[in-house]
Amino acid sequence: MPVEMLSTVASFRRRGENWRTWATLEPGKRGHRAYALRQAAMWDSLAEHAEKAFAIARAKFIPGPQVAV
């Protein structure tokens, strides 16, 4: 599960970076830039929220006893 958690956060961060890059592609189009920056902020917020939620989940997770098979 920790791999999926890290992957999710990395994916959200990458999407934010993509939107920030796209915001610079059309310098004369302020509306496009504003939309792209708003999307970047949304993905950044999702990444932050996921990191916090996953940290709480990891802190509460207590593995059960190891059973030899």
C-alpha cells in the first residue's frame, strides 16, 4: 500500500507541474494562463491533502503478528 500512496502523491504533483508548464505556453492569453494556474493549484492541494491523509493512515496502521507458514 505505501507504494500506491507515494505513486498517488507523485502523480498529483506531476499534474500540477504540467499545468504550470502549460500556463507559460500562451503568454498573450491571460484567461488560459489563469485557468492553468488554477488547475495547478488544485492538483497541488490534492497532493498536500493526500500526503496528510496517508500520513494519518500510516500512523494508525499496526501490522498484525507475523505467522510462520
